[in-house]
Amino acid sequence: MARNKGSARGASRRKANSTSQATPTPEVENTKDTQENTVTNESLLKSPAKNGKESRPSSPLVKQRKTAKRKLEALNAQLANVIHRMEHAEPTEEDRAE
């Protein structure tokens, strides 16, 4: 029992996809040509960055500092939102009693 799942074009595409066979990937031999074209981590580290300085991985302390800075900025933004809401909030029953 076939169900109509949308347009005829979509249905024919689904049918074609379901009957297609996956093509096996050809085995590639590791020849001299492929070894020359392979990019290694060392060559990436030695290649100059766009600004002319050598690119190098950030140390764990640098990553930790950047992460802490982002978190601090997010917390500061949240605090500013809370302060703003408190300044413009309607007084509660407790505030009116005081």
C-alpha cells in the first residue's frame, strides 16, 4: 500500500534514492605523488599566517584565559540585565510596606 508523501517529484526522488546502490570507494595506493600533497601538522605550523607571523597552537593557559574572559563578559551582561529589570520593576507588596 503506497502512501502519497508529497509531490510526485519528491516521491520519484525518494524511490530513486531507495533503489540506488552505494558505490564502493576505490583503494588509493600511497604513492610518492600523494605523499607530496599530504599536509602535515608540522608544515601547517611552519607556514606563515595571514598577518605574517608564524601560526602556532595556543597554550592551555591562553585558551583558559580566553574562555574565562568570555564567561566573565557573559556574566556581566546577565548582571546588567538583572539590574536594569530591577530598576524598572513595579514595586512589590513588601516594598510598599516599607
